[in-house]
Amino acid sequence: MNNKILSQWSRMGPRAMFGQFMIDIGKKNKDLMVISADLGRSSGLDRFKAAFPNKYLSVGICEQNLIGIASGLAREGYKVFITSFAPFLSMRASEHIRMNLGYMKHPVNIVALGSGLSMGFLGNSHFGLEDVSIMRTIPGLKIFSPADSLELKKILFDLSNNKRGPSYVRLTGIPGSPIVYEKDYKYKFKKPNILSNGKDCLILSTGSVLGQVKVASKLLKKSKIDPCIINVHTLKPLNIPFLKKYINNFKYIITIEEHTIIGGLNSVLSQNFISEFNNKKIFNISLPDEFGPTGDYEYLLDYHGLSGKKIFRKIKNFLKN
Amino acid sequence: MKIKKDNLKKYSLLSSQIRETILKASFECNERTHIGGALSMVEILAVLYENYIKKNGLNKFILSKGHGFLGLLSALYCKKFISKKKLSSFQKNGSELIAHPIVDIKNGIESSNGSLGQGLSFASGIALSYKKRKKKGKIFVLVGDGECYEGSNWEAAITATELNLNNLFLIVDCNNFQNDGKINKQMNWSNLVKKWKGFGWNTIKGDGHNLQTISNALKKIHKNKPTVFLAKTTKGKGVKFMERNNDWHHNRLTKNLYLQALKQI
């Protein structure tokens, strides 16, 4: 895996790359079904569809029905991946997910496109602001939030090669979002990944916003602040012992996420480390509990303080106090 | 097509057994149960479980109308899918046998339901997998007429025709009642016939308590369309004081009423 390939993947963006990776998975899995609710093209699945017409299905614009059909196929032993935009799956079809993937435990993999703010000018109707919060309450549903296309590939392969049960994979970022992993690395299910082993503060983050965290980190280093950055790619189940070890070692802890303050990474951590956080300085950068403005992705990240520069400034100020 | 007298006798006997089991299980749990809607589907269950649904068989039955579980449970007991001991745990604290089905494949319970409008999509997924693998077998689903208000049914209705799922067989238990009373005109039997036809389904209608009619209906298969049987039924069927009396949608049977009901069936 060289840097050239990874740059190319970044240029293509997570949605197109999802479609590409599914082709590799399609070659190896006889009983695979990829189903979309009229967003096959948006999921980069055109080539997949051409390569494996029998493994692809478009059910039309009907997310509730999408979940039911996927559930029936999974019951019969198919490996099923389904795609649509994050709010249409996590909210419109939420109760169907609860019954079929939660209550009945059918191992369907939901790939939620365009989560966070990545839908830009399409606006709040299309944003995935609260999907983690909602999906997290469904027992047994695993939640993944890949940082870039390489990590997405590793998560998809892990899900297709192992019996992980029902899952929700949250795609954030757009074509051109910064690469987080500049070279190949070892992905392990559930195990958070250390991106940078600094000593001055601990940054816990998830999803493609880690690309901005890395930009911030470079600026922090120039200011002689060396952060430890952990990529919490799996929000459920959370690897508590692993994270506890790191949290115990730091006084200043920063959580950064492209999700509302309610129910996302910050909530996950606060809830699990309530006593650990007691004597620490905690700072959070996330989306507010409101419907914000619309604009391009770069504008929106910056507006919400999630651009590399803003993250840098906020952390610097936080550490000063 | 006239069915053999022997078969008709078998269906009739099983119907009586199911009806009796419904009353008994309801009385013995000493809790409120969905009796009315269980009694309206008895004959349909009798033909299905006498003729089509076998332990580990290829045909499947999905109860989308989850609150009819007392009926399904009784059929499963009468056809020896579950033991007497298991049946006696119905609606007891901690039991898996409650008002709505909880999936338990080895005991013949194919899905968890209770939230209406979900069974048809799930059954479509199974029917699709059968088609893809060229597996024989029919996937039967039962929904209520009131349940047809759920929009997700119509999402499934569209894809089932587009996918040519002719191995999918839907039964609508048209007992003309829902939780709060009579169903609205829009969802009455004759309007439902028009609606399903309009959605491109092979549509059959008939008396949902007439064993001959049900038996003929369930045999139907279209060359490329899914089939729906709009079964006109009576809520509380068989027990005079329960028939069309929605107080028995979800209610408790006292000993007195239980004995009275037993005499009537």
C-alpha cells in the first residue's frame, strides 16, 4: 500500500471507495448481497452492479422495506450490506433496525453514507448529526466510524470475513478529505488506534474529522504541544480497558467529533469514564444541539470549530487555562 | 377444487383444537390476552399448519400481526411444535412466550413481531433468497386489516411485485376491527381488495372461516406475481359474546366466562 494509492483513495472519497472495496469483497463471497434504497450510484456501486448483477439489488426509495428485505436475506445466510444516507437509515428506518437487527439479531451491515456534515449544500435534511446517538441505543448493534478510506476498507473486510453481527458503518468526509493513515497499519476489531504518541494532552476522536485533528496536531507541535491522538473507530462496543489506560495517564483530555454533543463520542466516553474524568480537565469539540447553517463541507467544519486551524486554536486556548 | 372429506375433517378438528387452546391458554395465564384477533385467524392457521407448515420444512409462516401470537402459539402446540409445559409458560413472568412472537426457529417461531407493518418486508427477503437459490417452498405472511394502515406494507407490496416473488403468499385477516374499534372505511374488505389489486398482486378474496375456501386460496400460485388472500373474518369468531365485540381485543377471561366460552366453541 503506497502513498500514491492512498492519495488516490482520498481523492475519490469514502463513498466511491466503498463501491470499489465491495467489488473485492464480491469476488470472494458467493452469498453476498448489496442492497440500496435508490442510492446505489451515490454509494459508488455502479461498477459493483455491472460486475455482480446477481449480488446487487435496488429496492427503490423505501428504507423501512430495505431493512426488512435485508433481514430476510441475512436470515437465510446471505452476507448483506445496505446503503442509503445516514438519517434515512438511522432515523426513518430506526424501528425496523431495532426489530430486525437488534431484537432478531440479523447480521446486516448498514453503510450510512454522507454522515456528519459531508452532504454540504444538501442541508440538515441530509446531515447525519445524531445517527450515532440513535443507533447506539439499539442492543447488539456495532458502530464503526472509519477515519479514512484505508480504515473503511479494513472495517468492511473485517465485517465480511467475520461474524460480527449487525453493524452500522458511518461514512463521513468527502472526496479530497485528508488522509489519516499515510501507510498501511494493523487494524484490530474493537481496538482503538494510536495515531500519535504525545504526552501533553489526550485527543480522542473518531471518523474523518481525524484528518483535521492531524492538521491541528502539526500546528500544536510547532507550538511545542505534543498531543496523544487516539482514533476510536469503534464506538460500540467500546474497548474500555484500553482507553482507561490512556485516560489515566493524562490530565487534559479533548474529545472531537462531527456529531451532536448528545449521544456521540463525548457521551460514550463520559458515560464510561465518569469517575476517571472527575479530576481531569475535559474539553469537547462537537456539533451543537441545533440545526445549523448550510454551506460547503470546508465551510461547515470551520463554522463548527472542526477545521484543523480552529481545532488547533481551541486546544491551545484550553491548555493555557 | 373440492377438497377430500378427510382433509376437511382434519382442518375442522384442528380448528376446534386451536380454538380450545386459545381459550385455555388465555384463561390459565390469568392476564389480559389478545383473544379476539387470535380467534379470527383460527381456520387460516388450521389449513396452514395441517397442510403447509412442517417442523424444519421449506414453507415458512411469518406472523406480521404479532398480537395474534396467542393463535399461532395454539397452532404450534396442537401440531406438537411446542410442549404442554412450554405452552403453560405463556404470559408468565420471564417467559419467552408473551403477547407477541419472539423468534425461536427450532420451536417454529420464525420472527419477532409486535411492531406492525414489518413482517411482509422480512418475508420478502426470505422469498427472494429462495428464488435466488431456486429453493422450493412458499413464504406465508399474515397481516391484519388494521395493520394495512402501516405505510411500510405498501413499500413491501411494491417491491414484491417488482421482484416477481410468486413464492410469497400474504393473508390479510380482515376482521374489520383494530384496537380502538371498527376500522375505517378506507381499509374495509372491499377497498382492500382494490388496493392490493392496484399494487399488482394476484388478489383472491373469500370467507376466512370457510375451510374449503381457505384451502383453495392457499393453493393458488401465480406465474410471476405474489398472491394475497383477503380473508373476511369475524373478530372473536366462535364465542358469541366475543364476536364483533372489541372489548375482547385484549382482555382477561374469568373462570365463569371461560367455561361459558368453552361451551360455545
